[in-house]
Amino acid sequence: MNKNFDDIDDNPFNFEDDFSEEISFEEPPTETQKVKSFVAELPVLTPREIFDELDKLGYKGQDEQRRALSLMAYRHVSRLKRIYVQEVDRKKLPTKQNVLMIGPTGCGKTYMVELLFQSIFKIPTVIVDITSFTESGYVGDSVNTILTRLVLHSDGNPHLAQCGVICLDEFDKLASSGSSARFAGQGTTKDVSGYGVQRELLAMLQGTTVTVPMDYGFSEYGYRAEISTQDIPFIVCGAFSGFEEILKENRSNIGFQQKNQTDAEILTEQEAQSFQRFGFLPELIGRFSRIVSFPKLSHEVLRQILQENVLPQFQNEFDGEGLKLSVSDSAIDFIVKRCEKRGTGARGLQTEVVGAVESAAFENFGAKSGAEIKIDVKGEKLISEAN
């Protein structure tokens, strides 16, 4: 049978109808656009609102210090919005603000950083112990890997990392023994952890472009990215034990009776010299536009933290076991005084409570329900009783 090819349908599946409408594909947002959207969505809070939000999140005491860091956080977010959203040339704006926080352990330095940037603003933030870092070429973490950690906290986006915050804890441990020869440029051999790390931090704190490894393998052929630190504020924390004595000595050398000079002006005049004697490069300390001193927490504030922040966590745990946990006023004072005596501040409150409830938890968890566990003081010891 002969078939006429003119009768064959050129489009037997009727594809023409399927493609009658024009198909469009949306291009995925670029890394820069992602950063712009992220910054645009950051909450807009006044410094006073940030201060109050810290209180709602459980931060107690340190009012003056809270004001200083609330303002610093506001200025950082406002600066980001002007640069990325309003597209203002950063050269027309004040530079980023680095902050040095001095205070004893358990006074709330790093906790404030966590609440401000991780809880309230949810900005990429890393808090690292600076004592694990060494000068390049030695065993240990290189200073540049601090930025690697920041990128990892930014979902691997180096552009987003440039909006983040870096907190260096135990910063005072970088201090080396004072030596005028070192500062004069002599004795230039490398120092594994002290001046070597300080020198490598200089440009980073000021604002520069750093080539950063994207993994911890340090492979010669590993992927690297360039990150600018010109918008990354550095917040450093440390106890700086003994610094107050050095500062007082420097003050006494010039006297307090000079005319037209306030205590604050004397402090500012003597800071560089005092930090140098403590073991820091003066130019490194000069990178910090704000120095915030944290006093140890008072008995009343520690008591408030224990009652409002720490104990409710354990009481909720006991509630889940069908038990009621109560702590007498004398036991609360006993716990607070132990923390004050040991110098552990708010950080030691939970440790003291854990020791008090462990025996009660061991005897009653999973065995009893409906009982009340009371923690009290007997002699010089905390005891727990079940009723």
C-alpha cells in the first residue's frame, strides 16, 4: 500500500499548544543581593529599645555598660543599612567601632555580646578564645581562621560575613612581659602567641582585605576567599588582672591635683602607657575606639540572676518529673556568697545549684511524683529534703 507523505501530520503530538506561552526563568539572587536583603530585614531598634530588650532576655545589672554596647550595636546596624540599603559611600560615614571590655570573670561581658548580636539582631557572630591562636608559621590556629569561622556562621557566604561581628575572649592572655626593647623595634624574633598574634591583628582590626582559607586543612591548593574587615567590628574581652594596679600607679605619677583635668581625662591620657606596661602594643590598643570597664556584680544582682535566670531552669526540670523544687532564702544567700568568695560571678551560680540538686535528683527522679524538694542550709552545707 502506497502512503502519501502529504497526509502525515507534521505535529502528531500537538507540541505547539504546549509551548504557546513564553517560559521565563528567574535568575537566582546574587551574593550581593542576598546581603542587601539580609541587612534590609535587620530589626530597627533605638539604643533605648535595645537596652530594654537585653533586660527582657534576662541580662541583669551593668547598666552603664549595657548603654555603651546598646549604642555600639545600634551604630553598627545603622551603618550597615546606610551602606547596603541606602548605598551611601562608607567613606562618608564614621568607621566601624571596635570595643575593648575589661572585667572579672562572670560579670556578663560575652553574655552581652551573645544576646545583642546572636539573639536580638541575629547577625553572623563568632566568639573565640584567642589563646588558641599563634603567629603564622607555627602549630596552632592562624589569626586568619577567625574569619573562616565567621564565614561558616554566615552560611558559607563571604559577603555576608563582612557584616558580622567578632568577639575575642581571654584577650588579656595575649599580653607579653613588658619590654621597651620590643616596642623600640629590637628583639624582632617571632613570638608564638604574644606580640606575634598582636601584630597580625593590627591590620585586621583597622580594616583590611584578608585572604581567608575556607577550611581548616590549610591545603596549599584549598579554596580561599578575600574578606574585607572594614565593616566587621571587633569586641575583645578579658579580666586584665593586675591592670588596675598599673593604671593607679601611672595616675599617681602625674597626680590628681592638676587643674582643669578630670579623672576621665587622666584615664585617657594614661591608657596607652598602662596597656604597654601590661604587655600590649600601643598601636593595637589604639585600634579600639571604646574601652568599657565592667565591675564585678553586686550581691543583689547575683541574687536576682539566681532567682530569675538560673533557678527557673532547674524548677522546670523538676516540674517535668512531677516534682516541685524550692530554695530557701538562706540557701540563696549561701550560694551567692560562695560565688563571691570564689570570684566566679554569675558563671558560678549554675555550678553551685547543680551541686545542691544532684542528690535530690538522684533519689527522686523517676521514683517519686508529687513531692516537694526543698534546698536549705545546714551548718556550712546545702542539703535537700523531700516532703
